[in-house]
Amino acid sequence: MTAMEQSAKAPVRRGRRVHRLEPAALGGVMMRDVVLFKRYWKATTFSSVVQPTIYLLAFGLGFGSLVKTVGTVKYVEYVATGVVATAVLFSSAFPGMFNTFIRWKFQRTYDALLAAPVDVEELVTAEILWISIRAGVYGLAPLFVGFAFGLDPTWGMLLVPFIGFITGVGFAGFGVLIAAVAKTIDNFNYVTSAVLTPMFLVAGTFFPISSLPPVLRTIAKFNPLYHCVQLVRDVSLSIYDSADLVHLAVLVAFALLMWRLAIWQLQARLID
Amino acid sequence: MDEVRASIELRGVVKRFGAITAVDGLDLVVPPGVCFGLLGPNGAGKSTTMRMLTAQTLADQGTIEVLGYTLPGESKQARMAMGVVPQLDNLDVELTARQILDVFAYLYRVPRSERGAAVERALDIANLRPRADTIVRELSGGMRRRLLVARGLIHRPQMVLLDEPTVGLDPQVRQELWTLIDGLRADGVTVLMSTHYIEEAERLADTVAVMSAGRIIAEGTPSELVSTHAGREVLEVYGPPAELAALEARATERGWPFRRSGPAVALLEAERLNGDAPEGVRRPANLEDAFVALTGQDIE
């Protein structure tokens, strides 16, 4: 093709329609996540698995020698299923915060992606999707550790990755939101100590929230992690109850809310 | 009328950041198939203009059309058809050169059957075939810059935006990139390049627009700009500071255009001075003379 032909053709509008959340954009962004995961999976998996395992061992064995059951549930079963939510929290909120901040501010990766045909909505959605898929899978780790300590496998446990995924969307979205509004990476310390740590302790993971004072009990009911803990425990131990629908509804609502907030806030900062 | 439509058309574009007006009523038309140089001192609004063309910065006023698409609403279609080479290195330092090109081939919707060939072609453009599987963090500055350019060309775009393509590079790497950009122009790709290097604009651009304080203050081929704003000849007068100061006073009084040029005073349009001219060295006027005359600013 000569230069003349090409330049004559250049400005002709092509009929390509574009959509929101296009697979090529989502896939392209996740492709780099997958490449990096293939390289770093050992370290990522180690930290995502070992931490809940330590909680499980410390509380399950340590506390378990004092507390045999919570209600009708054996304490080791109680903790093993509860710690699933902890694993999901840690493997979604932290990558949401740190990966976003580093790629955006330090590596300027987002700047490069947004100059290509990728929108902020696609960018954020792809990052959150990838983190939550991973979190859903890592959420199974405490159950496997639990098997070694007398937790019985059930069919309901097959639902755990899905619950972990939905919860992961919420907390990954929360992480991205925090990264968007944080001034420096040190600000994450406030969030970790003032939000994530209390959230993780007051979620019915290690002890039932019914043992808390009424005020804290009410607060705990607004904690999405509490609903994740309850739902995972119920499906894993086959103690279904109508409240599980409420737990699921809260998790879905939390996920949708954080997803949209993360897009909104990052959009406001990436596009000036 | 499609064949005469511009690749880029900006009308009355304004962009403010708080109290600062970065782009101030910009009109810019880039015809297809040319290498268009946006020349201006730092802070003239060149990078803001470049970012507006990808809708990474949104204009407060005015209209922007890129490749027939109206921004920001149709920016994604426009971004699909163009390549972008940013001023700051934003390569994914944890990936290898090949992996980066793979990701961008995917993002730019290069069909699966052509993706492998596109990546190989881009590696050739970047001259990085032997280092294709090296992690970017370990590549030299010149290699990374070439990879940035190749990444922007992975999908054979009909237009490329180059934001200060050779800033901070050593002369040898700069030469390599100039050859690459020349090649693009020869292939009929529309190039919009911002630069604050006069030599770069003179050497590469078919048309140069001089930008200052957020708007275009002059536009033409490099030789047109020189003859219009600096004349044919420049007379450089050397001497002790007091003498030069006296000459400047005289030039001001008589309305002779002049500029300070290192240890000399350069009188522009010297061909019109005739018998009145002081002693000095005559040389042909160049784009730098025109640039300084236009912007009142010396460049590095």
C-alpha cells in the first residue's frame, strides 16, 4: 500500500462498535496478572496459606484444649471454617491496596494500559476479578489443613470457592478504593490496624459474636466478613438455615458496592 | 470528503488545572500521512495536549476529533486505531519484552493467528530479538525506549503519538529512534510528535507547530518558519559585554529583531541590514533562531 492510499484510507471511520467490559480488555489486563502469578505463585501461595494455617493451629489446638465445642460444633471445625474468611480477606484486601498503588503510582502501568483501548472500568474490574478468583481458591486452604485435624469433607465445601470469590470481590474492591484515596502507601497502615484487624477479629471466626456486648454484636452484623464466616461455616458443616440467604445477599451487595466505588474513585484520579 | 479529513482536529481546546491554564484555546489540525512536530518549551502544554488525544485528560472546553472519532465519547475506538509512546517509561518492569508485547497485542485486538508474527515484528523494530526473554528491569535505557516505541506499533496503527520520544537519551540512541520515526513516515503512518528539541523537529517533522503558553503561535514547514520569523541570514556579533549591551540597545531602538546567543548577540533577518550592519559573522538562519524569536525563550 502506498502512503497516499493509506492516508486516504486513514480517516475513514470504521464501523467497529465498542462495549463496556470487553473481553479483550479484561483478558489483556488479566494476562499480565497471570504471567506474574506464574512467576511469583510460590511466595503468594505461601503467605496466603501459611497465615491462616498458623491461626488454625494456634486457636484450634491451643484454644481447642480449653474449648471443645461452640454450640453443637466441634471447636476445630468452628475455627477451620471460620479461618476461610480470614484467608479470603488477606488475599484480597492487601493485593487490592498494594498492587493498585504500586502499579498506578510507582510503575505507571495503569497509564500505559489507559492509553491502549482499555477503560478504567475494565482495568479495575479485571484486577478485582483476578484477585477474587485467587482469593476464592486460597480460601480452600484452611479446609485442607482442617482435614488433617479432624474436619470432615462435605459436598457443601464445593461452594466455598464461590463464597470466597464474592467476598473477594468486595474486599479487593475495598482495597482498590483505599489505594485510590490514599495519599501515600504508609496510609495503608491506618486501614490495616483500624479497619481490617478489628474486622477480622469481630467476625465470629474464633468465637461467636453472641458472646460480645450488644453494641459490638450489632456492629459485627454490619461486618461483611461476619457474613462470609457464617455462610462458609453453614455450607461446610451442612447446617443450612434461612439466614444464609441474608448472608449471601449482604456479600453480594458488599461486592457490588465496593466494585462500583473502586471504579468511581480511581476513575476520578486516573483521568484528569 | 473523507480523503481530506484530518487525522487530528482540535478546536478551541482549553484545559485548566486549578489556577493554571495548561492549554488555552488550542486549534490544531494534523493532516493524515504527515509527521507533525509540536515544538515548545517545557510547560507549553504539549504533554497535556498529548494526553487529551487519548482521553486520559479531559478538555474543559472545545472539541477534539481523532481519526474521525469524537472524544471523549469515542476515545476507545480512537485509541484502538493509534499507537502511543509516552514520555515517561511506563513499561511493566516485571515482565519480559516478549510478554509485554504479547499483552499489548491482545489489548489491541490483534487477531490470534497474527499475534505471534506481530510480536516478532515488534521485537525486530525494537532490535530486541536477542533480549526478548529478559525481564524489562534488566534492559538498558535505550533498549527500554525502543521497546516503548515497538509496543506502540504492535498493531500497525495508522497514527502514532510520540511524546518527547528522545528526551534524556544519549546521542546514539537518539539517532536510532530518529531512523525509526523516519521509517514510519515513509510507511505513510501519521505521526504527531511533541518535542522541545529543535534539532529533532527540524530533522523529522514535515510540519512544525510552535506551542507556547497553551496555544499554537506559529505553524509551517521548518523552512517556512525560519524564513518568516528569522529571515534568511543571522549576523552574530561577538564582543565584550558592554559592547553587546550597546548593540542590543541600538537594535531595540531601530526595531531590529535580535536574540542573545551564548556569548554573542544574533541579529535576525540580517539580509535586510545592508550597510548599517555591525562587524560580525553571517550564517544562515535556522529553526532555533525562529523558535527563540517566537517564544522569547532560549532552549537548552
